[in-house]
Amino acid sequence: MELLASAAVDGPSPIVSLFWIALVAVAAPLLSRALRGYVPDVVILLVAGTILGPFALGWATAEGGVDLIKELGLGMLFLLAGYELDPKLLGGRSGRVAWLVWLAGLMFAFGLVTVLASSESTTNHIAVAIAMTSTALGTLLPIVKQAGLLDTPLGRAVLAHGAVGELGPIVAMSVLLSSRNVGAALIVLVLFVVAALLVGLIPLRLFSRVPDLGAALARMDGGTSQLPVRGSILLLLVLMVVAERFDLDVVLGAFAAGMVLRRLIAAGHPRVDEQLETIGYGLLIPVFFVVSGMGIDMSAVAGQPLLWASFVAAIAVARGLPVWLSERYVPHGRNLESPRERAQLALFAATGLPIIVAVTQVAVSTELMTGDTASVLVAAGATTVLVFPLVARLIGPKVPVATAPAHE
């Protein structure tokens, strides 16, 4: 009896916490499908984490190693995001316009937050502005693919703005939320890029100089070896460690690992993306979202409904409006002519969540943002994932609501 009482006082054990997380991870896609995809499973995971966490039932915590699995889930999430990102989307006239639109949205969001929350610090304003101008490209990809829009002008526009809306905030986090000044942070960022290129160059040189190495990897692609998968995870951890040593956010290292991995696979080496998706979406990424949900204090959200609604509206305006204006008034050779498609693109571009979660975690850990504000901002991000694709579907009948797991 004393042991039971002690356990009750100390809270759930790590294995009990993982049991509840695993149960939610299994139930989320089933529930999403039962709801015909109107509620993406990433939203269900967040809500379930909120219910299970210390602010509600208290049946699960991030203690005892669960938080480490969550960190690996964060890394795997952005590794897959970096892998899916085609570098060609970041260049060309459309890519340059997408960058300018994102920067304009970031400055607009910063000005908006500064006016509405003048009592907060400048760094706090920057953190909120970065969160407000992200795009969940991985969440949007299933929608675009299932609708058969990937090779259409709308699909290409979503990919271009989504790529920039994913990479831009990650770079901005590393530069603007650093403890260093901007100049020093930029130098450190350049050094990290050089280090990442060297890390990626080593296996490429090995493959080119030792032709039999690729064949050896292919032979060890199954069974108990799974060498390509192990090598990919090592690459992820190497670049996360490098980012940490440079005092940058590990998200940047994970994203860089995904881009390096894409280059390695493109060079004709064993494909490991499906195995990594199995590991990521089978375990690590659901843990990340459920544990992230545990940090949301719904009483704080319920106590500030106006702030929550303001964040949702501000995300739509700060990210969606500049994208709409660029398609309407800035010629770049691939402008969408249909008003309906421009509205859909704006809604897709304003759909964000994973980077919002990452930014708020950094801001809370460095005391740039209160936990209550972070809870409201993450809840607003979840709302964009739930509402904006649905509205896009309603105004464009050919666009279904996502029924696949979010990649971002």
C-alpha cells in the first residue's frame, strides 16, 4: 500500500506514460479516419496530450526518458521535412518571390506583435513573429498529393511558399533567438553550414571512390543489420550534436541532416526514406506531438479566448495575406490567375504547427515567453491545421482534407 501511495504521489512511471502515448498514437489515425479526415491526427495527438498531461488528468509525464524520445521525435520530424524539401524550390524567380514574401510577412508580424504587446521584450516579439510566419509543408503534402495537384500551378505554388515557410523560420530561430548578437549568430550559422557540407561530403566521396560500398550497403539493407537506417540516424545525431555545439537549435541540425540524406539517396544509394518514415511516424513523431500537447495548459487557453482568436487571425493575416498579394500583384511568371486558387494558396501557406511548437519551446526554455502564452500560441497553430485546409476544401471542391499523417 505504501508503494502504491508513493507511486501516486510521484506520478506515473515512464512506462505508464509511454503506454498512454502509444494508445493515443494508435487511436489518433483511426479517429481521424472515422471523422473522414476533417480532424488531422496531429491535432488529435496534441489534444490527447493536453488531456493526459499534468494540466489535466496527470496520467502521463515527460519524465524518465520520455522527454528524450520526444527530442528524437523532433529531430526525425525535421529530418523528414528536410528530406522532402527540393532545393530547386528555393531558387528561380518564384523562389525569390517566395523569400521576399516570407520576409515581408515576418516584418509585418513583428510590427503587429510590437503594437499589440508593447510591454513584452523585442526578442519575445521576434519569437512570436517567427512562429506566426511558418508553413507546415509536411502537413500540406498529403493534401496536395491526394488531390492530384502536385504538378499543377497551385501545387507548385504551395510547394514553393511551403519550402520557404519551413526553412525561413528555422534559420530565423537560429539567428534571431540566439544568445549572440545578429552578426555573431550569422557567422556561427555560416560555420555550421560549412560543417554540415563537410559531414555530407565525406560519405559522398566514399561512395564515389569505393564503388562497392553502395552495393555492400544494399546487401545490408535488411535483416538484423539495417545499416543504411543506422547510418541515417547517425547522420541525424551528428548534425544535431554539431548544431548544439554551435549553440544553435537542434532543429536546424535535423533539417540539414534531411537535406544531406536527400543528396545521398539522389546519388543512387540505398533508399531509406520508407524505413525512416516507419520509425518516425510509427513511434518518435507521435511521442513528440503528444508530449508537446502535455505542455499546453487548456485553462490558460480557455482563460484567454480573445488572445487565441487573435493569434489565429494574426497568423492568417501575417502569413496568408502577403502570399495572396504576391500572387495577385507581383508578376513572377507562375502567378495563379484564379481568385479561388489564390485564396486556397493563402490558406495553405498560413497552415502551421510544428515550427510553432519548436519556437515556443525555445522561447519558454530561454524565458522569452511565458508558458501561458506558449499554450495559447500552440493552440492557435493547431487551429490553423484544423480549420485552414478545411476552408480551402470548401472553396475548392477538388481539395480534400488530409487523411495522412502530418510530415511536419
